Amino acid sequence: MNPKTRHIIRNYVTGKFRCSEFALTNACIAKCTFCSIWKQQPKVYVDREKALQAVNRLADFGVSHMCFTGGEALLHPNCAEIVAEASRRKIHSAVLIAAPGLLLRKDMTRRLEDAGCDIVSISFDSGDPAVMAESRQIENIMDEMRLAVEEAHRTRIKSMASVLIWNGNYDKLDEVFESARQMGFDLISLNYPTFSESQVYELGGEGITLSRGQLIQSLESAIALKKEGKYKLINSEPSMRNIISYLKDPNTAKYHCRGGRRVFFVDWFFDLYPCMQLAKPIGNLFEVGESDLRMPACNACNMSWYRDMSMFFNGPRSIPVLFEAMLHSSDAL
């Protein structure tokens, strides 16, 4: 068992385990129809020294898994160094990527491996190169993605296809998953479309104008595909069923979100939020204390990463999720 896995188990057993996303910049190469961050001005890059301090601050709060995002995290000149600091604190890490070509520049994949990065999570909306180029507004994105996945295979880093359910794929996840598998991705994660209230992390737009019925149909398809055992989909079945319950009637959702207590989002101004969905921060990361991290459980949206991670913090009801995580821990850790 590697040190990061032991660290996660220790923190979970002692009740200290937490997760966080950390946005390093609002700069982005992609111009997605379901995100407006790329339009923001001015472009902001977190200060290197403060970013290293932020990682340590989060580690002191018990954060044991961290996703580095943006914008495009790899556009930050110190991204690998910040990831390395997380590794030094035994934090399991993932870097979220919309422009896979960045992994091929400046020996970035090897630099991330040296930094101890565990997962590169690459946006994968469709197996059709034309659709991918259109949805992300990046020419030759599929060719770059294929090369990036091949490059990751030459390292210890696992590659994950990050699939957003959107207008162009909600009814064909089987094709998307199969395309991701054939490309060589080690893992697949599913993101549920949502509209954000945040002025900092702007999500929404014409690309995700799905009805609740269409999203439910898509999630039921994902559950069926997971049961086949052919695809290493990391979203747990209980979590996807919980989102289906929420979409049918929010009052029937069995598991609520623990954002602000167990799961966090830190933006490029170092403000700490319960999640990237909400408009109001808890406070600045360097000013909040343990007593501030006690937000009540929330059931206001279907934000995927936050609700998926929150499944582990619901007492005895989390046993099925923990059991599934134990079965598949070797895939993701």
C-alpha cells in the first residue's frame, strides 16, 4: 500500500479526511459552450508562494485528495511544483485538463510524474473528432489527446476520460465510453451538467440545456454500462442513483452534499467555497479556521464531484459506497 493510500485511510478512520478542488488560473485554451471562464478578464494566476502555502493549509485541514483545475491548470507556470507540494504532504492528486496538447509540451507529463501526480483527467465529450473540436474549439484535439494518453502510459500517471453529460452525448454514452476505452484511458469519470450561481466559476450555457428526463435517461444508461464491467467508471452506482432521485424529487435524495464541511473549492483568489457552484465563499483560505468548516448538508444542486465525494460522509448509509470504493481502489489510487 502506497503512502498516499495509507494517508487517506488514516484520515478517514480518524474523521479528518477531506477533499478539495484548487483552481490555479482562469486562463484557458478551450472555448466551451458550457463554461464561460475562458472569457474572463483579466487573466489571473495564483501566486507561487501563496499556492504552496494554500496546499499546506488544506493539508492541515485534512485534505487528502486534491483536484487541480482552472481554467486550465497546466497553463500555470508552476503547476508541477504545486502538485509536488501536494505529494510531499501525501495528498492524492489529479490535474484536470481541457487542452491535452499541453501535456505534450515542455516535457509536462514527465514533470507531473516527477511531481507525484496520480491522475490526469482529460475532458472527453465525444468519440467523434469533429464534435470534440467543435465542443472545445481546439483543432486536432483528438490527435493530441491520443498522444497525451500514450505519453501518460509511459509514466506512473493514470489517465482518466472526464465525460460531461451534454446535449451531444446524453443518449450515446455507450459510444463515448467505448471510444475512451479504445483510446486507452485507464479510467472514466462522469460529470453531471449544472448551472452555477458563482460569478467566479461560471458554468452553464447552451451546451447543457437538457431536461431532467434526458439526464435521468443518461444516468440510467451509465449505471447499466458500469454493471457490464467493461468500463472503469469511477462514479459509484449509489451516487448516480442518488442523483436520479434528486432529479425526480429533491426531497427523495438519500445522500446530501457535504460541501463546506468535507469537500471544498478554492479559487484563484484563494477564497474557499463549499463548492464551485455557489456565489458566496466561506472566507479566505488563510483566514478561516476549523470552526468555519461546518456548513450544514446541502441538497441544492447535482454538482457531480462534490456530491460523489460527499457519499462517503453519511454514516452507516455510506457503507455501500465504501464497499464499492474498496473493490475498485486499485483502479483509482
